[in-house]
Amino acid sequence: MELQDTTVLLTGATGGIGVALVATLVARGAHVLAVARDAARLSALARAHPAGAVTPFAADLTEAVDRAALLARVRTLVPSPSVLLLAHARPAFGLFPTQDDAELAALVETNLIAPMQLIRGLLPVLQSHPQAAVVAIGSTFGSLAFPGFSAYSACKFGLRGLIEGLGREYADTPVRFQYLAPRATNTAFNSPAVNALNHALGTRVDAPAAVAETLVRAIEHGTRRRQLGWPEALFARLNGVMPALVDRSLARQLPLIRHHAGGFASAAFQEHRHDPLAL
Ligand SMILES: NC(=O)c1ccc[n+]([C@@H]2O[C@H](COP(=O)([O-])OP(=O)(O)OC[C@H]3O[C@@H](n4cnc5c(N)ncnc54)[C@H](OP(=O)(O)O)[C@@H]3O)[C@@H](O)[C@H]2O)c1
């Protein structure tokens, strides 16, 4: 897909990967409708680019009223967006019993339900173009669920399933569905605890600008599925065909992961441990 003179609706535009995506897309001649919650950061982002290249739009994507306002704004844009690039997400690192109902609900609302609602709302606009794309930014953890990231992994697995299903459902339309998964990337998404874990595990961490360039190339080439990084791409595939092998490998890392995720000493865990009926 040629990005010159297209409009891209980008969520998570003020994030570490989002800011790099905006710069890469603008360099390709695209116009970006940049979405995030923080209006001040969005305005600063727009000011950092040539006038008119970036249109800021503040919205909490978990709020119906904000999504409706965003879709209303989309209808006023000429040209309307032909690419929906979903790059917002809520992080969640920690042992599962420490994540309460509100946290789990916010995680699923942000990382899975909001993408579903946005895609459904934008499909009529996308279908009005001869070529269009829905691009979801996934994660290695969307193919290989990781201890300490179980609920987050569940959302990314769900996102991957959503994009795969829609790609098949819309196979005979001009709308292409792409699931592109970065590996660990150096952004504020990762808390100090995650950075410490990555360091301890020897996980490679990519620079956001390099990730953005790879993602934009994948959009241009129409790549349906892509896991960035080696050996992550191998492990993600291996997990699909021989999950028991990955189980064994991760079991060896478990003490280290538990240590960085807060350990088993949390009060919530101790309660659940001694009460087999506790949910
Ligand atoms: N960084 C990594 O290591 C890594 C690795 C693999 C995959 N990923 C994926 O890459 C994508 C981008 O990650 P990142 O590192 O750029 O994250 P980030 O720096 O934390 O940025 C997250 C972005 O999402 C926005 N956002 C969060 N909740 C929102 C909501 N309810 N409504 C609207 N906007 C919301 C944030 O802006 P506001 O706070 O202003 O709303 C921000 O622009 C995510 O899908 C993430 O899962 C990241």
C-alpha cells in the first residue's frame, strides 16, 4: 500500500512506539489522525511536525462517548482514514493473584474490547476506499504466553485471533487485516521491574524508531502476520507446534520471573493459598 497522501488513524500516538510511528508515517507523506488520552502531549506531538501533517484527537478509547466523537471527527476528514493502526495498550506485569477485578477489566477493555469496537465502527469508512488496512500492534506474548504477563498475554492472543478471523471474514473485500508483533521495545510501557527482568533474562530490547520503520514497511508490503526479532520469531512458532518445550524452558526461568514480578509473598497470594475455595 502506498502511504503518500493517505490518512492513518493511529491510536497510542503519544507512546514510545506511537511517536516513532508518527514520524515514520509523516516522512512517507501520510496524514496522521493521532489519538491518545493526554491532550497536551498530543498537541506537542502535532507541533513537532509540519503544519497539517498530524491532527491530534484526545480520546479515552474505553469510553463510548469518546469513541463516538472520534468516529464523528473521522467523517469530517478528507481523505478519510484508509488505515486504522492500533498501537495503544495498557501494560500489566505482575503475578496473577495480585491483579484485582478493576485492573483485569481495564486491561481487557483497553487492549481487546476497544480495538474490536473501533474496528467495527471504522469498517464502513475503510470499505469506501479501494485499498484499506486494519493493523493491530501485537506482542511476542500474543503467540507465547509468558509468566507474570498472563492476563496481558490473554489480551494479545485475543487480538491476534480477532485480526486473523476478520482477515478471513473480509478476504474478498479491499480491507486487509494485519497483526504485527514487536518484541521488547525501549519505551515507558515497560516498568523498571520489566526492564530489570529483561536485563536478567538477557532479552534483547529494540529501539522504537527501528521498530516503527519495520512496522511501516510491513504495512506498505501488506504483510498479514509478522513477529519482529530473532529468536522471538522462532520461539513464537515453536510455542505453536511444541508448547511443552516452551513450558519446560520457562519453568527454569520461573524463580527469576517471580522475583521480578513481586514474588509469592503478597498478602493476596497467601490468602488464596490457604483457602482452596477462594476465587
Ligand atoms: N514497549 C514494548 O516493549 C512492547 C513490546 C511488544 C508490544 N508492544 C505493544 O506496542 C504498542 C505500543 O506500545 P508502547 O511501548 O508505545 O506503549 P506506551 O509508550 O506505554 O504508549 C501507550 C499509548 O497508548 C495510549 N493509551 C493507553 N491507554 C489508552 C486509552 N484508554 N485510550 C486511548 N489511548 C490510550 C497512551 O496515551 P495516553 O496515556 O495519553 O492515553 C500512549 O499513547 C502496544 O500495543 C504494546 O502492547 C510494546
